[in-house]
Amino acid sequence: MNIRTVFLAGVALLGICRIGSGQIFVVDQDTGKIAEYTSAGAPINTSFISGLSQPEGIVVSGGDLFVANFGNGTIGKYTTGGATVNAAFISGLGQPIGIVVSGNTIFVANFSTGTIGAYDASSGAAINSSLISGLQSPFGLTASGGNLFVANAGDGTIGEYTQAGGVVNSSLLSGIPGPRGIAISGSNMFVTQNPGGTIGEFTTAGATVNSSLVGGLSGPIGIAEFGGNLFVVNNNNGTVGEYTSGGATINSSLISGLAGPTFIAIVPEPSTWLLLTLGAIGFVGAGLRSRPGTSQSGGAR
């Protein structure tokens, strides 16, 4: 096969795999399920994983999916195909909400104990169950640049810490109305503000870009950035909306008919993974959730 033929085959492959398409996993606390959709909002499996206990945060790492169960204090581990690995992979937590994986470590924000714990992502063993303490009702949690960023719903702050538990700035941002979910893209940080019904944009250095980048939301919690756009979960009206990173509305009800959605995670569609084996592209998008205010099924929204 000559070089021209190889090039043309690669072009055809790119067309088949629909670069930029993704699968959306939405946690629905009120039904105890995780639903799966295309990035265009079409349902794939609305009962992708079921039987959860007031699920909150969700994160995808490689071929694994981890979900925080607020109701029974566990982290469940599943495959991205929906198979159960261990429904109580980590247990004994204090109302876990935010969750993020960095390297081989799972970091979990515990709402009731005001702590962030660190656990081994392979075994579930505790590294330090109180790595960070003294937080005020922590909700959303994400990692960027080697540090952890946590939304404190109790005092309206975003704190920054090292992954070893050191304090960088416990009030990197303050005066935020009900911070819940956090998504970071480059040096930009997007925070859902509930019950304010907005998404605020800030820098990871703590500067305000636009405190009301997107408004008119209905109990926003989870947020994820994927393909240059923002996807946000509206807990109060059971929808997921899509917006540009500049704040323009693409579809405020991309997904609808949910009972009590909380967090969200987005990954490339399975067909795209073929390109990863060829070294053509690499991308992973994920989202977290958090929430204040409303309480439909006993969780901390």
C-alpha cells in the first residue's frame, strides 16, 4: 500500500468516527439511576446503571466509571459499558458528593464531615480519609494543574489545595451564591451558582471574568466542558442545557424529562476510541456536580 492510499484510508476513518462526538452520562438522584445520551441529546440508555443510593458525583477514568452515593456513603465502580465492578468500592464515607480521579487517586468531597478523602483507584484502599478537613459543606470537586479545587456550598467559596492536602488558598473565590459544580478548561473556571441560577466564569488564579456568564438556569448543579461547549444540569426542571464557553445558548433543553438530575460526565463515543489506538487523537471530558437549595429526595442540593 502506498503513502497516498494510507492517507486516504485515514481520512475515511476520521469521517466514520465523527470526531468531537461524545457520550453524556447524567446522574439522576431521584430515580437512583445513571442515564446515557449522545452529545446531541438523544437517549442511548435511560437506565444505564440503576439501583443507586441518592447518587451525586460521577467521573470517568479510562474504562472505569465511579459514582458517589450520597445516601449510603459509598463510591460505586462500574465499567463504561455499564457492568458493575463493585457497588461499594469505597464505603464508610460522610455523604459523598464531589468526586475526581487524578492519576491513580480518587478524591472524594464529603458533605457532612467537611472533608476530602484520598483513595487508591485500583483497590479502593484509603490513602488518607481526611486529607483535607474543615470545609464548609463541600460539593463540586475537580483537579487542574496538579491541584484540587472545591466548591464550599456552606460559605460560598472555592478553595484550592495541593493533591497532598496542602492549602494553596482556602478562599480563592468568595461571595459566590451557592457554588455547586466546577469545570475547568485551560485557565478558565466555570462554576454553577444555585440558587442563583447562573454560571460564573473565573480564572484559576481567582479573578472574576463574568459572574453571570449564563443566567436563567433552574437549580444548576453539575457542569462539564466538552468540545469547547458547556453542559449544565438543571436540577429543578430536570434538564441538561448546552452553551458556548462564551455564554451563548445552543440548546437550553438538550436533554429533558429527568426527575432530579445532579452531576454529569462526558466522554468520547466508543467509535472514537479506535483513533486513540492509532495515536490520532486524545481527549477526555468529565463533569462534576454540586448543589444547594432544593431537596427532593433527601440529598444535599
